[in-house]
Amino acid sequence: LRKVYPYYFTFTTFTKGRWVGEKILEVFAREFRAHPAEEYERCIRAGTLTVNYQKVDVDYRLRHNDLLANVVH
């Protein structure tokens, strides 16, 4: 019997052209439907969902070439 130990993984992507100028929470709620908007809001506030590896507000508007990173467990 094998046991897989829990680990963290960081999903990263650059801002797509269609996302520029939109709020980060709206983009994640629409484009990544694996979780409800409330979960993404919690991640943004907790700092596990970042822009350019910096903590941002839920009302942050995405800019061209922003690096989005989401740490999951």
C-alpha cells in the first residue's frame, strides 16, 4: 500500500487579451468554474491567488501581461 503525501501546487497564467480591464474576481468566476466565486474571493483575500506574486484586492482590474498565480493544496 502506497501513500501520497499532500503537496502544494501553483497554477500560473498570464492575462489573456479578453481579460484586460476586468476585475480579477469576475474573470476567475467566469473562466475557472471549478469553484464558486466565494471561494475565489476567499483565496484573493487570503493571498493564495496573487497577481505578479503580490496580494491584491478583489476589485483589482487586470492589466496586460499580469501574471496570475493560484496556490492549491
